[in-house]
Amino acid sequence: MATPCAEEDPLARYRSPLVSRYASAEMAFNFSERKKFGTWRRLWLYLAQAEKSLGLPITDEQIKEMETNLDNIDFKMAAEEEKKLRHDVMAHVHTFAHCCPKAAAIIHLGATSCYVGDNTDLIVLRDGFNLLLPKLARVISRLADFAEAHADLPTLGFTHYQPAQLTTVGKRCCLWIQDLCMDLQNLERARDDLRFRGVKGTTGTQASFLQLFEGDHSKVEELDRLVTAKAGFKRSYMVTGQTYSRKVDIEVLSVLASLGASVHKICTDIRLLANLKEIEEPFEKDQIGSSAMPYKRNPMRSERCCSLARHLMTLVLDPLQTASVQWFERTLDDSANRRVCLAEAFLTADIILSTLQNISEGLVVYPKVIDRRIRQELPFMATENIIMAMVKAGGNRQDCHEKIRVLSQQAAAVVKQEGGDNDFIARVRADPYFSPIHKHLDSLLDPSSFTGRAPQQVAKFLKEEVRPALIPYQSKMGGKIELTL
């Protein structure tokens, strides 16, 4: 097949599915060229404003000219300049200067490339967290509603994916919620720990700015403080090399990777429950589960979350390696790697949270299937209760134990060898030995008596830990979300 001209046919060029297929418009914009280079211009404006306020010969006319052209970016000219100069920052300095001829002489005054590069990255990371946090809060809120609605519904618990003591559907959901609440706290902490690189100069010593202000250290410190405040940060890093420490990127991607692990676990549970036909993710009226098997209801949303979560979890390896090889004050082998991993981490987290919200808003529970599975396994779990009841009725514990051992093995053989239902209780009812407790068997087999304090734990957890954590996001809870492609 002949290769078509990419300029004539945009579909002839690879596009990351993270943007073209999945991510929200808000997160895609956050990592866009327009956001990036528009932020560069704003940082140049902040620097000029602060330098002017501290006495450098910068005019109101120059400031006004910069303000007027913040979003008037000639991207074609910038691309041509970069091709010629092989330097992206200087290409945009020239492009900005072209539309700001009066301010041209003071744009980027005293700064190094990382003034705009690193500070923009920190702004974008902060804004990325601000987009993710309400989405995560919405997921928690939806799951909290689900847990509350099913707090009392007994279901078979599993350890080692083998039937274990009963829990409730709501209590199991609270295990998911607790992990996500930890992620909410971690994302908030990572965002709040972010500082601005500030105005630090070529190797972080602020030497160029000290020269501009003729050795006045207080003015250099005030310049750093002013620009930091203009960018919306409370603090800047006190020491940097040419860049802010790349360990910051490790912290950022670590909490996102941890979120990926939480979502993978939740969606794996949902996939397993779908196989058991106990709980299913939403399935649309015209949705096709399989091109070959029309009856199938594949958990494609949960599968998507697991697939993308795996990618998110691996991305933290990039900043780990990058931070370890930053020679002295910096080396440029961080740049290309960071262009990919930082954006992809936030875009991927954005997608899985949107998808998980869609899942959590449409989870379907099948109580009769759940009850049937309980009835298959509960008789064996009730043996201890039966023994205790027989002892209270005057029976011998050891004799009762032996009777139950024989009957339970017979019932197990029916299940495993004949494919029949568990008939252990029928055998107990038919055995005269157990006649003293025959009238109590129904109460001894009530599933709700096997769930312990699960309902109370759900209520207390949601009231005391979950709902309070969501208060800052109440105004952003919004409506339901529709699934993208």
C-alpha cells in the first residue's frame, strides 16, 4: 500500500489513542501545545512585570504589548524558527518578539530555558491534579451510594478465590472505596507538595538576576517570590540546579501508579463477579459483546480500565530512571522522556477514572444469583453452628462432629462427582439424630447471621471517613458520564 501524504490525510498519521480515542477534552488541553506555549508567554509576562516592579527599566507599554499577545501565537512561524535554531524556547522567544516588537528586548530577560520549561511543567502537573481529584471524588461518591444501598445484602466472601465466610455486597465495595480514599489523599498531598521552580537562572544560583539587580540579594529574592505568587504557588523550591529535582516527577507518577493499582484491583473484582453472574457493569441496549457469540456480555469497560491501569503503573519507571542519571546540575536526556511519561500518566489516569465512574453509575446486582451461590456453600459453613445447637440441645459434641463429617462428605460427593446441588441440609433433616434442632435449621441458615458487623461497618465507614473526605468536591459531583469509544 502506498504511503499517503500525512498533510493531506490526517488519518495517515499515528495519533495516540489516549487523546484521539479516550481522554477528556480538559485533560487533553492541559497537555496541549496551546496550553504549553500560552503558559510560556504568561511566565515571560510575570517575569517582566516583577522585574519592572523592582526597578528594571521596563515600560508599561512593553507590558501591555505582551499582555495583548499572550494567545496570539503563530505556530507555523515557531515551527520554522525551531527547525532553523534547533531550540524550542528560543524559537518561541523570537515568535513572541515578532508580535511584540517594543517588548522584544526584555522578553526572557535573565532567564534560562528551564524558567519557562520547568515552571510550565509544574503548572501543568498542578492543573492535572486539579482535574483528576474531582473525578476521583465522583467515583468514590458513586461507589459509596452503591455500598450504602447494598450494605445488608449477604454475599459469598472469597479468600484465595475459594468460598469463605459471608460478607455483604456493600462491605466488599467498601474495600474498593477505602483504596480510592487513600488515593484521593495521596493525590491531594502530591498536588499540595508541588512547589514552583521559580526564578533561579542557568544553574540555579540566580547569578544572572543578581547581576541585573546590581548585587541586591533582597530584590532577587523578592523577584522569585513575586513570580511564584503570580503563577499561583505558595512556595518555590529553595534550591535547584538548572531544573527542579526530577524526584518531584517520581512523587507525581508514584501516586498515579498507585491509583492505577487500585482501579485494576476493583475492575478485576468486577470482571470476576461478572463471570459469576452476581454483578455486571452497565451494558447498553445496542452494545455487542462478541462478533461471533451474540449472547456474550463482555465486561469491556472493566477490561479497558485494567488494560490502561497496567500502562499507568509502568510509567513510574521512567522518572525513577531519569532522576537517577541527572548529572550534576542537569542533563538533557530527561527532556524527550518527560514529554511522553508525564502527559501519558495524567491522560491515562483521566481515562480510567472516567470509565470507572461510568461503571460505578450503572452496576447491576443479581440478588437471586448471589443467594443461590450462598445456598450452595452455606450448609458447610453452618456446620459449626449446627454442632453448637446440638450441644445446647443435650447432644455430644464429638458424636455430632462425626455425624456431620460423614454427611458433609456425602453431600460434597454429590456436588463434585455428580454435578448436583449441595444436599447437606436435606441429609441433616432426614437424619433422626438431628431431630432436636430440625425446627431451628432455617434460623441457623439465615445468611444475615453470617455477615457479622458488615452492615454496621459500612454505615460507620461511609459516615465517618468517606463522606467527610468528599466535602471539598461537593460542588463538582456533576451528573452521570457517558462512555467514550
